[in-house]
Amino acid sequence: MEITKLEHSGFALTKNHETILIDPVEFTEKLPTHLFSEVIAIIITHKHDDHCQPGVISNILASNSAATIFTTPDASPLISGSIVVRPDETRQVGSFKIQFFGKSHASIVEGQIPCDNLGVIIDDLFANPGDSFDTPPLEHPKVLCVPVSAPWAKISDAAKYIKDVHPEIVIPVHDAVLSNLGKTYSLSWLKYTCDPLGIKFAPLTPASTITIE
């Protein structure tokens, strides 16, 4: 399976000439549209506009009209034709097994839940918690996406998450809110966490790809 980082927390996962997109967005980067000719599913982890951009989704659907869109109950009204899924659901789409987990977006203001949130596991290999540090129901996943900067997150939270889940590979996400200097600083601390644990640290830039089996 090829894993291509999009901007911020977005990904394209491809195998067998099929692609799943997670949180495809555009801020300063344009989406690499050459990846989008065979999209079979789009997963939107939650309704915040750094993860859910209905106009971008519509553009993708223009050339992938059969793609299935999965999202949360409170994001579904923003996305025409989307299917609401809940934690603990598993779906088979094409050759991909998709499992959902978690429940709520991490709290920004103490005592308040901003919105629903979906974590997602693909093929028992790739785990993305969305905007949370929810533990995936998968022992030592091959790949774990780890948020690096947000109003609800600290580097110490990310480091603890890495230690608790102990994946083989860490891909930092939720990074569009950082300057280049801030990103360098934050990523160095996560690499410092990964190295002693024997975890590969893979800070992908937009449109860069790694392959896993």
C-alpha cells in the first residue's frame, strides 16, 4: 500500500489501482490530482474546515462519482450523499478494510467537546486518530499518524501517544498550523521520542509517499 501525505492531516492510500482519501484539503498546496482517478472512498474525520472542505470534496467527486464518503453525524449535513459511520464499525470498500474508532474531538476548552471525531484504521496497518489521541484498537500498528500542533495538543501529548501505542512508523500530521521553523522544532522532539524506541520517524511533506506491506 502506498501512503501519500496531502496537506495538514490529509492522506491518499493506494493499492490495486484503488485509492482512499482521508481529509483532503487545500490551503497553500494544491491536491495532487493525478492520484484521484480511481478514488473509491473519502473519509472525513470531522467537520472542522481544516479537515472538511465541501468544495474540494465536490471537485474530487466530479471525476469519481461512485466514491463512498464516510463521516460523522454532525459533519454529514455538510457533505451531500455522505454515509454516517460510528466507532467500532468496519466496512469493506474495494480491496480495503476500513475500521473506525474513537468518539469525540479532543477538548480545546476544558469540559467542552468541539464535535464528533472518527479515528480510522486501514487494512490493520495504518491508524489515523483524526483530531484526538484516542488509542487505536490495534496492537502496535505498522503506521500511526500523530498530531504535532493544535489548540488541543502539546508535544508532550504526542510523545506519550507514541510511547503508549508504540507503532513501527510514525507519520506526523496536523502540521499546517506551524511555520517552517516551528515545524522543525516540533518534529525534532518527536524524533527524539521515536529513536530510543526503535520507531521509524517519517515526516512526509505534501505529495511525498512511503510504501508499506
